[in-house]
Amino acid sequence: ERYRLDNVSIRRGEFSDPRLPDKTPEVRRAMFDDMNRVLAALHNVEPDAVGLSDFGRPGNYFERQVSRWTKQYRASETQHIPAMETLLEWLPANMPADDGNVSLVHGDYRLDNVMFHATEPRIIGVLDWELSTLGHPLADLAYQVMAWQLPNEGGLRGLMGIDRAAIGLPSDEAYIARYCERTGRDGIGHWNFYLVFCFFRLAAILQGVKKRALIGTASSAEAEARGALVEPLAELGVSMIDR
């Protein structure tokens, strides 16, 4: 699948591996910083100013999201997963108070959902807006950082165990700090809640894929592989509770 923009041809998903093995440390560093820049720019947009005040329901974003994905998970549950039960109990009990922060939220912001310029480490497009809405910006940031906690094996594309500094990639802390600078934040409290939520949401989404594969409404090979990730993702989420 190819796209053309400003007479430059780019392949979608070309950079699905966050290690960016074909790039130099300098280019990797610049690409990750531009992902940070674009995410901050998205969250700095005032929805009312661009005619998107009705793009979603403002306020209580995480409360609504936890409720929604709990219902989705229960509707597609195929086996008892202790780690998911832990997350289902922990998230409502540890939800931060709503701070009133509302922004455009992409919902699936990651390396293979952006297009880079063919010759520059600069993003020229953001793709796959199906999950976009008005919501809390930290959901996007945590989702991106969450993905880096995953291993780079077994169908997952993460940075677990990778010496990021050695290959030019930022630490979680450095990436978050740069985002805070760009969005005017002093810092982020309850960070582990946002990470745990993202693991839970992804596990719930993949449980739905698994259920559809079992009843024959999703392509079986890929769907079954994704469904097998539900329990490991939930367990990783639990491991973040005391982080």
C-alpha cells in the first residue's frame, strides 16, 4: 500500500520495528523526537478553535474508557485470566481524579501509524484515526510509551531489554520530559495508572479479536496469534502497578 504526498512516495508501516535497525543513531534520535513533536502539537490544538468541540464527550475520559473496555472484554471473554481480573479491579480503584484536561486524542499513535519524509527524519502524515476522539492527552502518550515496554519477539514490536542509549533512542523519562516541555506540563502524576490502563485496553481489544476468530468472523491465522497475546499483555500490565 503506497501513498503520495508532495510528490514523495512512501510506504505505509515501513518503520514498524521501533529499533529502526536500518537507521543510524542520529536518525533514530531525530525520528523519535519528531514523533514527540507531532504528538505534542496534536495535543496543543484547541478543539473549539478548529471546529471539533463535538468530536467526543469531554471529561471523565478514563472512567468512561475503563467502563467501555470492561464491558467489551466481558462480552468477548473466552477464559478466566487472573491478570485481567487484577486489572479490572485495580483500575477503577486507583483512577486519578479528572483534571479537566481535554484534547484531541489519536487513540493509536505509534511508529507504524505515521509517515516520514522519504529523505528526512520528519513526519509528513499521521494515519489511522479510527479511534480518535476528544479525551485525555496522556492516554496517547502512555500508549506510545507502553508499546516500548513490550519484547521484540512473539509478534510484539517493543524495546524490552534494548540498550536504547546505545542505538540513539530516548529513555521513557527523557521522552516524557520532552513532551512535557512541549505541552507546558510540570510533570505527570500517577504515571503508572496510565501505563496500566493502556496494557488493559490493548489486552481487551485483542480479546475481541480472539473471540471473533473463534466464531469465524476474523481471519484465523493472524487473529489467533493476536489473541494469544491477551494474557501476556495483562500480566505486563499487572507488573506496572507498582512501578
